[in-house]
Amino acid sequence: MKYFIVLITIVLISALMGCSETNSSEPLTSQMDNSTELDLDALNKTLITKVQEEITPEIISGLIFMREEEKLARDIYIAMANKYNLRIFSNISQSEQKHMNAMKLLLDRYGIVDPVGTNPTGVFVDTTLQALYNTLLVEGSKSVTDAMLVGKLIEETDIKDLDERLAKLQSDSDIKFVYENLRRGSEHHLSAFLRNL
């Protein structure tokens, strides 16, 4: 009987510790997203004060790609939120929607056709991003840990892609301002996934 009571106590303590770890990380993610993410109205007003880039084909293709890359992140996190019902994925998917909206502001500002259009979740014009989405969806569906690793990979890739584009922009341009904001958001998201891992 004593053995049974000790065993039950250990199981309950382990379960409570697991819950407290999950709960302690969730509000941090929620608080982070609410306090540091893009305010689109403020962003729109700020863009008016920034220098416009001299648009080249390379910059245009970068804007189009980044719009769909932000969609890829959002769509994967929506799928992971639906599968695992974890706040980290639902919170960050909402944040990625704001990143998509910020990219749409730039596309509109420069008169560039939006590649996202009315495409549903999981559908991309860029074939490389489509293949990547398909692969990441399968990987993230294996387990919660795999889903967190997919999130980590997405944010690391996003930071790398933004860094490559930032290096080619004017110092005070509207595009650079948006990319820098997106990069900060990706750093916060990456930190959230690393904490949860």
C-alpha cells in the first residue's frame, strides 16, 4: 500500500511539474508577441517618412519572396496549432500574419503584384517554398518536439534571408525599416521556440 501511495505521489508531482513548465513558458510567448510585434497603422505612418528604395529586379523578387516566406511561417504555425493545440503556435501564427501584412504594405507602396492573392493556407506560387512547406508540414506533424524544431528552422531561415536582403538596401529606406522589424520579430520567435525546446 505504501509503495502504491509513493508511486501515485511521484506521478502526480511529475505531472504538476510538467504542467508548470508548460504554463510558465506560454505566457512569456504571449506577452512577447503582444508587446513587440508590428502595429500596422503606426508602420504605415512611419513608411511615409522613409526614403523609397531605387527598385531593382533583385529587390522586387526579394519583396515577393519575403511575402510568401512569411505566409509559409504563418501557415505552418496554423497547422501546428491545430494539431497540438499549443498557444506558442497560435500566438506566433498571428504574429506572422502581421509580418505578411507589413510585406503587403510594401508591395502596395511599390505597385508590385501580390503573389499571395487569394491563395488558401498551404498554397504558394514559389515552387521552392511550396516544396519546403510540404516537407515541414510532414516533419512538424511527427511530434511536438519536431514541430518546435520546424519552428526553429523557419525562424533561423527567415533571419538569414532577411540579413541577405538588408545588406543591399539604403540605410534609411522604407524596405530596410520593415525588414529590420521582421528580423526582430523572428529573433523573438526563435527565442520562444528555443525556450520550449
